[in-house]
Amino acid sequence: MPNRTNDRRSLSDRIWFLRRPVQFLLDIAVLSAAFFVAYLPAINIQVTDFYVDIAVRQLPLVILIQFSSLFLVGAYSILWRYVSISDIRAFLRAALFSGAILLALRFLLNLSDFTLWKVPVSVIMIDTVLGFGGLLGLRVLRRLFYEFGDKGPSLRGSRRVNRKAALLAGAGRMGATLVKELSGRADAELDIRGFVDDDPRKKGGSVSGIKVLGTTHDLPRLVDEIGIEQVVITIDHAQGKEIRRIIDICSAIPVKAQIVPSLNEIAHGRVSVSRVRDVQIEDLLGREPVELDDENLHEFLTGKTVLVTGAGGSIGSELARQIIDYKPKVLLLAERAEFLLFNISRELEQFARELDIVPLIADVGDERRMREIFDEFHPEVIFHAAAHKHVPLMETNPGEAVKNNIFATRTLAQLAGEYGTDDFVLISTDKAVNPTSIMGASKRLAEIVTQEMNHAYSTNYMAVRFGNVLGSAGSVVPIFREQIEKGEALTVTDREMTRYFMTIPEAAQLVLQAGALGEGGEIFILDMGKPVRILDLAEDMIRLSGLTPYEDIDINFTGVRKGEKLFEELEITGENLLKTHHPKIFIGKIATYTKDEVASILTRFRAAVENSDESEIRTLFNEFLPEARVELENRMPDSDSMPQKDIAYPPGAKLGLVEK
């Protein structure tokens, strides 16, 4: 069956090559005309006659220098139809380069044989201004034809959509970009009537021809006066509290509120600014954008062979998406779920065709398979995201939690050391702090194993702890969405249950940054902000769906499940943490174990798993982790027997956190 996508691409490439000669010829014509005009006595008061013969003989050298300058600054990589203000810099640089070269030749060529090539200074100046100004004019003209000619006629045969009168909340870069993208488009669904912005200096001004009519407090009046049907939030780097405030204003009017995609989505090429969407819970919980040390990350990842385990999962796939921005030599995607691996590898190949991306079906607990991968690729950086993370499921399958979260981590970490991997980053969890669940306790032991490996090999081993990730597989947000779509009551375990939340991109960014900061042996703890009450999360999601909590959609309380806490702990306190160069990344002062202690732990766990002795597994967690409070039986924990804080430990007990 023919590949239509490749056929379209091939046709597009042929058209591109047909257009290039026309562009070159037009540029040559403009530059030639500018050079001859520069020699005219009426233009150049320092030239008394029009030296046609000299101008014709000097023209090839001048054109060659000017074209070389244009190629040098990348001017021919700019698509004419999308030329913008920022592209003017390229033409200015080309003009400066060519002018400087011609001036240098003018004053350095003293030999009589080269006198012909000495272009007068006044001609050089006039020609540079006229020539490069003409080239820019050509491109701006093409942009105008595209804006007002190509977009409209191409859609004349299609049905014109009914546009909604809209106000944009935020007269900044995002708002200006949205106006430009929608202008002249016959298929645009929004008729932008104005901006609102809380910066008093912007009131009365205009952005891209659209006036700033007032502040967000004026929304009720403006919606009524202008007949607004929709408000679009276009605030640059909008934080959750700002979005929530505007949503509340719009709900009270009432008028529909939407938002432009985040800068992260746009930067990764997933969507454009014009793809306005409904406000999501991730937007309300969003925080300040993460500032990354790109230089450090380039040194950490660029040109390296990088392995991501669990690459099809929420965190693993986002790590992979962000790693490709730093141009690794090879990106290895290890995943045992075939469909998930297929999806992420196909997605990455679309955005990074020039990179070597290798999808690998593999179980990290299969030592023979993982050794094959290390033999062939010798990964230099490893992000170990593969794990069992669902708390209730691990309560009923403790042996699988031990095998995957502890022994598979040990296998991978040992291979990393044997093969001389530079850096090994374990993805851990806040549930490893004072664990009450099998999942949390198994991740705490994975941290201990990783730290112990740091003493055995030259590899830099480190772990990164963070809380719940919004939208990750199996998390509360997708479950709530599904329940709302079905019209079912939302299920919340307890009115007072809280969790730390972080968006998937933010978590992945900080994991990368922590890996770049690590020197070996650290357990990094990410600043998760303030905890969020699950009940508030549920109510917000119902409202964002245009429904009313407890009227349109009810909320049922089911009780705390096995192994769950009412609140999670990250120990973000001054006495338990050391600061790093990044304001959102800390190093936990967490107790370590000796090689013999770790060997003893693993030997007894292995025997318990081989014997399928779940009771022994639970006992071992509590025995080796004094801070753990894992239930000895697979039953609903009793809140009175499971203290969440202020736990008293016997003297000399080895805790997960040590005193300063």
C-alpha cells in the first residue's frame, strides 16, 4: 500500500526545490539593482559619472560576498511566509558582514592589479542599505500576500464558522501571538473584541491592533456591554491562583472561560497557541515555571547514550520527551508493555527524526536481557523509572512489589556499575518517608540499595523523591475525569486526605536537573509546594466540567484504603535538608546502611519471596525499616495503630531521617 504521507512530503520537497531558484534569482535582481543605483550620481553625491563598465565588473564580487554573508547567518533557512521581527537580526548581521568585508578590501587592496575591485566607500554604504533593505522588503511582501491572500482564498470553498465574540485575559506575549495566529483565518472560531489586563499601564493601549478595554475586574461589565460569549486566558506564565480567580469571575457572570496551551506544550511542538482549550485541573494547580540550568543539562546529556526504563509510563515518557531536547547520541527506551513502548517511540521519532531512538522490549528484572542491552549499547546515563507504584495493588501483591521495586533496581544498578555507567538516577516517591504501605516501603529499600551501590562502584548513584504526579496512569485525576464523563459520583477516601501534586513536565524537568546536580549518594527531594485536599480537587474538577458539586455530580466517601496515609510527607524542613544550587531541589539527610546490612536484608527478602510468604515480607519491612508502619496482615489499617507523625522510636533506632 503506498505511503501517502511520504508522497505528500516528497511533493512538498520538490516544490521547495522549485521555489529556491526563484528566490535566489529575485535576491540577485534586488542586490544588482541596489548596486547600480548606488553608483548613480543622483543618489551618490560623491560619484560624478555613472561608471557602467566599472559597476558591471565589480558586481560579481559584491554579489558573491553578500550571498556568502546571507548563508553564513542562516538567512536562507527562514521561510519567507513566516518572516518576523526577530528574523531582521539575521539580515542586519549579513549586511554588517558584507559591508565590513567590502570596506576591508577597499583599504587593504593597494596593488594596482586589484584597483578595479576597490568599491567606493559611499557606494558600499548606499548599496548595503538599499540591497539588504530590499531583501527584507521582498520577504515582508511575501508575508503580506500569505496573511491576506493565501489564507482566505484557500478556505473560500469551505463553510465559514460562526465566530464567538471573545475577550482575551492577558495582553502579553501569549495574547499577541494568539491574535496574530487567528487574524485573517476564515476558519477562526473566535472574534476577538478586546483585551483585559490587570497592568494599569496597558489600559487604553492596543496589542496587535486589539485594544485593552480594562482589567479582569471589568469582565462582568464588558461581557454585558459587548456581548461576549467566551473569555480566553492568555496570561504569560499564569499561576494556578490567577487562573482560579479569573475562572471564579467568569463562573459568576456566567461566561465560558478557556485557556491557551502552556508554554511547555507549545515548546515541545505538541500544539500551537491557537488551539484554545478548556481549563484543566493541572492549570489550577500549576505553579511557577521551572528554571533549568541548560548549560549543566547539556553537559549531562548531550552526546551521551541515555537509558530510560519504564519509558512508556507517565514519568518515563515525559523524561524521554525532554531528554531529546538535549540531543543525546542514543536514547534507549526500555519498557515491557509493548503498546506503551510503541506509542512513545513513534511520538519521539516524529519530533526528533535526526536522533537515534531505540525502543527495547525489556523487563528490568530480567538480568540476562538487561545485560544484552548493556553489552550492545553501554548506557552512560540511566533514569530508572520502571516500578510498581499503585498502593492498594501492592498491598495485595507484596511479592511483586519486592521483585520489581527492590530486586530489579538492584539488578539494574549493579549492571550500571559493572559497565561503567556515569550516572544512575532512581525515581522514588514521598511514600518512602515513614512508609505505611508495601509500595512505599519497597521504594525506601530501593533507595537504600542504590545508596549502597554508590560505595561499590565509580558510578554516581542518586535517587529523586517527589509526590503525586497529575494525570499519571492510575492517579486520582484520570479516575475523577472518567467518573465525571460517566455521570457517576466521585469517590474520595476521606474528607481530610491531602496529597502533594506536581505536573508531569515539572516533575521530569526537576528529575533531569537533580541528575545533573548529583555527585553520588544523594537522595534528592523536590519542593512539591503546598499539599492539596483531595476533596477540593474533586469539587474543582466538577466545576471545570460545567457542573455543580453535590447537585449534578455527588461525592462519596469510601474510607482510607490499605496502606494509605491521610497525608504524605516530604520532610521539606530546614533541619532535615541541605540546599542545592536549584531552589526547588534539596538533599535529604537520610541514614545509610552498610554493605553487610543490605546483603542481609536482600537475602531474607529473597527467601520470603521465593516462599510466597507475604506475612514474612511485611514483618521484614518493619524489622529493617524502623520508621515503617506496614500492616502485618492484609487488612484495613487501624488509624489508631498507625500514627502519621510524632512517632517515638527506641534509642539507637536507624531512622529514615537523621538528626542534624
